[in-house]
Amino acid sequence: MADRGDLGWRVMAGAAAFAGGFVAKKAIAFAWKKSTGKEPPTNPESPEVELKEAIGWVVVMGIGMELARLLATRAAAKQWAKGTGELPSHLKTEV
């Protein structure tokens, strides 16, 4: 069973990743529209979407969302360490 610290960390990290993903999706869609002049594909799996556009969207979105999750989790870990005095156990590096 998870202890309170572990559960607290999971909630905090999940909320940070969710918020980061939400902001990233909006920012990526905005950048896509600015750079291509069209709305991002709503369903890249559809044969009606050009293949290169679908691949481009999936690559940009995948990298962008993972980067947002990484940055949000790292920021949450710093805040967690400030509040508790240590990083969550699975984020500690061995010396």
C-alpha cells in the first residue's frame, strides 16, 4: 500500500502533468495553425487527412506533449522537495 507521501506525490505529479499537457496542446495547436495556415487535423488516422500532414502532426504533438510532461513533472518534483526536504524516492539519483 502506498504511504501518504507517495500518494501525495502521485496526485501532485498527475495534476502537474495534466496541466502541462493541457497548456502544451493549446500551444502546439496555435503554433501549428500559425506555421501551416490551417487547423491541426482533428483525426490524423482518417484517410481524408494527407499522410505527411498526419505524420507531422503526430510527431509534433508526441514530442511536445512528452516534453510538457517532463518539464511539469520536474517542476513539481522541485516544489515537492522544497516542501518535504527531499525528492520522491523514485526520482533520487544514486551517488
